Amino acid sequence: QVQLVESGGGLVQPGGSLRLSCAASGFAFRSFGMNWYRQGPGKERELVAGITSVGGVTNYADSVKGRFTISRDNAKNTVSLQMNTLKPEDTAVYYCNAENIWYGKAYWGQGTQVTVSS
């Protein structure tokens, strides 16, 4: 059974930091690119950051470059998103996503709420 379980969300003041984690199971984690998406109130879901299965190449949305860092631990089947200098516009539900284009497979977590407010 495929599972992606996010944790680490919460309420933080502007300028603060949070670290999101996603624990994966039930599929070949090393073969999947891992991504974090978010969906803010009244907005469409958007890609925040991604990391490839091979080489660990990362990419980021322009809005989070220099503030967020994605990383993965293939030994522990986890992917993390370190979020620094948070802004109110970062408020959203954050989703962990696993994707393998060659297999035509994509999996989603249930999401974790991040609220940035004073």
C-alpha cells in the first residue's frame, strides 16, 4: 500500500521557519522524483520544489528560491522541505508528491497546513 505521510506543518510568525517531512512507503522510493506542492486559499495547486531520483537535482518556484530547501534521504525514504523566512503568502496546504514519468505513476500525500501569521 502506497503511503506518503506529511508532518511538520503549523502556525508560524512571519520571518520564522518550519521543516516539513514526508515519509514514503509502499513503492520504490529511489526511482521516484519527489516534489512539494502547495495550494493556498482560493488558489490553484502549484509546484514549490522538486528533487530528482538520480543525482538529487533540485528545482524551485521563483517565489521560494533562496528561502526553501528540498532534500531527500533514500536510506530512510523521506523527503523534507526546510522553509525559512516565511511570509504570509506562503500560507497553504503543502502536499508531498512522488512521480515517475517512465512508469506513469504519481502519488500524493494528504497534505499538511502551514499558516504564516502574526
